[in-house]
Amino acid sequence: MPPPLVSIVIPIYNRADLIADAIRSCFSQSYHTVEIILVDDGSTDDLASAIAPFAEDQRLRLVRHQRNQGVSAARNSGVRAARGKFVAFLDSDDVWLPTKLEKQLIQIASESTPNVISGTLTEICAGGRVRAIRPKRRKTREIALGDYLFVDEVQRRLPMVDWPAGSLTGGCFAQTSSLLLPTALAASTPFRTTLDQYEDMAFLLDLDRKGVEFILIEEPLTRQNDDDRPGRLGGVDDLARGGRFLEAIGDALSADARLAFEVTHLAHLYERDRWAKTIAPAFKALSRGVIGPRSLLGILSRSLMGQASQKALRDRLAAFGSLAHDRKAA
């Protein structure tokens, strides 16, 4: 039996300066039975020149949107165009390590159910350095995905990932660029085009409602570029977009998970003269075990400093720590 084809869907919008690295990481995979579906979501930059070095490789196909429709529509177009048995998503500014697909396919083949989605540990990079590796804990079958992602009390009960503990940060995490799943499953669970942020969370919650099993390669095989480029939606929370997400997903989140999302992603966005609207829910979440003390401090500091300033300070501290570690090792 021939090896299954994997369709790699890469949505792109005005990222001609970054796309070559993403494509190279696909062609450098140890698993070679792949096609790359590059979905140009109405770009206005010189994408043609950026992908010209790959033009002779028949594994690369280009799907074009005449106008920008958003990342959800672009991913959905890629899934519709997919010919493979499996589909993997890769953002245009992220990259994979060479054995990513091979190890995921081996893992999926060992599962007894076809309704499975595989992820990997993800390196979070900024300024050319790895700032974090996530997630720190595994999702178990009996835990709802929303509680896994957001609820501190649930996270603390989950088993640790089998990777050097000092390398891992944060609690639980799921990154779109790490995902591999059956194409039929992705086609029956499209990304929500009504959402222009948090659409990846909604996609995973929709899969969780179907009883899909989430499995994890406990090795960092995906690299996410977490910088401050203009227009990067995932980097900054947004009050209106967060409200639309909560409305769209309805009861896919438990009451605790919904509260945790609200206080960690949205509460710091309220105006400073409305602090009661930030503080009261945050302390309520702390008292219920929905968030931990460190999360509470993070929420309050974001409210005071703003999310961008807090992230810049955190990155500087992380860079200083990495430099000190490198000097000590030398």
C-alpha cells in the first residue's frame, strides 16, 4: 500500500518576505509524500517572486482569492482543494522541524479510532530566540478541551508532558501550525468565517464537540514566530473579536472555561477608569480555581501597562535570562 498523501495548507496574505522559510520546511520533511496548497488570500505584495524558486516543484499548488476573505476562508479553501488523506496546517510565518509529519503519521497509525487529531510541542520564538516551549501538560480523554485550555484547577491535575520540565512553560496550549488530522474530518468541521480572531480555538472546540481524540507528539517539532509585526491578529487580544468568539461557540465552553477566557483574554482591555469590571471577575476566577495567582498578576499588569508593553518587558526579561544561561554554559 502506498504511503498516504498529506496536504499541507498554508494561508498567506502579504507575507511574501516570510513564505520561503515555511515552504522550505515542508520540502525538508523526512516524509516526502506531500502536496503544498498555498492559498493566496488576496495579497497585494510580490508573492510571485517569493515563490518563484519553488515553481518547478509539482508538489506546490497555488489557490487564489480575488479579494481578502480572512484566514478561516483561506484554510477552508485549502481543505477543499486537498487531495490527501490527511491535512496539516502551517501559517506562513511558522516552520516545521524535519521529522514533524513522519512522527505524527506513525502516531496516528497506532490509534484505534480514525477520529483523531495530532499536535506537537511548539517552540515560541521571538527575536531569533526560543522564548518558550508549550504545552506543559497533556490533554486526557475525559477532560473537555475548553477546560484543558483555560481552567487552572483542571490543568494542575493533568499529567506532565514527557519533555525536560525546565524547558516547558505555561500550562496548556494548542497551535494550528502543529496540527495534522484526516482531511475528511477537517472538511466536515470548517473554520468559522464569521470570526477574524480566535478562529483556531473555535475550530478545535468544534472538533472536541464531535468527540475527536487529541494526541500529542511530546517533542518540539513546530516553531511559531511570535513577533510584533503589524496585522498579526494572534499577537494582541481584541475586545470585540473576543465577544464574537464567545457568542459563536456558545456552550462549547463550560462556565469556568468561559470565565477564564474572559478574564485572561479580555478583562485587561476594559478602560482603566472601569477597573471594577476587570478586578471583580479576576478575583472571582481566582477564588474558583479558574485562574492561578500568576495569571491574576498578569491580568492586572496588562491592565496597567497594556498588552504590548507587558509582552515587550516579558521578552526582554526572557532574552536576558537566555543570555545569562548561554554565558554560564560557555
